[in-house]
Amino acid sequence: MKIAYNCLIVDYRDEVTDQKVSSFQKLVLDQALLGNVKGVILDVSAVTLMDSFASRSLLDTCRMTNLLGKRAIVVGMKPAVVFSLVDMDVELNGVETAVNVESAMTLIDPPADKIIKDIGEELDENEDSEESEGDEKDAVADAAQEGRED
């Protein structure tokens, strides 16, 4: 486990067993709170096959993380894992996914310059629309003035 950009990054591996799952989940939750992070990224790229137990423990870990007020995102799913989850009719409602760790970090804690740029673009668009509305009003006023002069 490591912390980067306000995210706890956890490698979720095949070897999470019945005996280890509770201690694994407790460790993840403790680190999420102690590390003062905004979210937890569960990287399953090392998982080659996901059975019902592994999928349930992964989903439970996501739900527990959400209950702590942290965002949980699963990343790195291989096609075989996706196929097995769909084949087992595993419901992923409420579980966020991303292609890779970098994408998940951006979802959890977007870069400040991106936020500023988005807000700035929105302000520019509002100014442009106000200017065009002002131009239309000026044109109507000019036409009305010309009509009075005739």
C-alpha cells in the first residue's frame, strides 16, 4: 500500500483468502483513515481470475471504504476478470471503476489547474454570451432610433 496524491493505492491480489480477507480489509480501512486520504484505489491488475469469494470481498471493501466517507475506485480489470464477473452476475452497483491508477487519481483528486481552467472557461463563455446579448440589444436600439428619425 502507498499514498500518492491524496489516494491510498492498494494492490489487490489473487492470494486474498478467507483467512486473510478480514485483516486485509481492516488494514485498508485503517490506512484510509490514518493516511487522511480522499479515496482508495484498489488495483486488481495482478488478479488473473476472480471467483465469487474474491469479488464479494472486493465489493465489500469498496462499500466499507464508502461508509468511511472515502471514494473507492477499482482499476486494472483484465478482460478475463470482467468476463467472469459478468458470467457470475456480480452486481457492481455503486462501485466505480477506472482503466488505470492515474485515471482514478484524477477522479478522486483532480489537479487544481484543471479545475481553475474549467471554471475560467465557464466564465469566458458567460462573458461571451453577455457580450452577444449586449450587441443584439444595441442593434435593436439602433433600429428603433433610426425608425424615430424617419
